[in-house]
Amino acid sequence: MINEEQVLRVEADHSSCCSTESERRSRHSEKTKSNLISRLNRIEGQLRGVRGMIEKDTYCDDVLNQIASIQSALNGVGKLLLEGHMKSCIVDRIQAGEHEVIDELLVTVNKLMK
């Protein structure tokens, strides 16, 4: 059985970035965008839930576990975007001779790993 993450990985192969001097944009399939937005909507709901837990004086350990869950979900979104970025944008820019994109990617990965 194929899970949601595997579907996004396959779709990431079909997304690409376009870059001009003034503007950089990604082109994701509608299915990929919909899936990412759905994940982010769930995360947003989890955040509201944590706020409610704090307002209700919920036991700290329970709140911390929910925060860990949110962080994990955000990391999942980041991993999927990073994979698509590397398979499309990075490859395209390297093939176009824009090797400085490697330094840009390293800075981004370092930020994600904090």
C-alpha cells in the first residue's frame, strides 16, 4: 500500500522551480500543493489545540508531547519540500551552471537541522 509521503515523493519528481533574476518560484502539482496544505492545516489545528491545553492548565508533559508531535509533523513537511527541491530546483540550477545553489542549499539544510 502506498502512503501519503510516497505519493508526494513521486509527485516531487514532477515539480520544478523556475528562477529569474528578480523572482524565484516553485511549481508544484496541484495534488502536491493540496497535500502540503492539508498537512499544514492539521498542524495549525494541533497548534490551536496546544493553546487550548495551556488555557485549561493541562499537565505540562501532555502539552510537551503535543508540541513534539507538531515539530515532527513540520519536519515531515520540510523533508518532503526539501526532497522535491533537491530533485528539481537544485538539479536544474546546477545544470544551468549555477553552482552557488549548493551553498544556498547547505545554509537551508543547516537551518532545518537546528
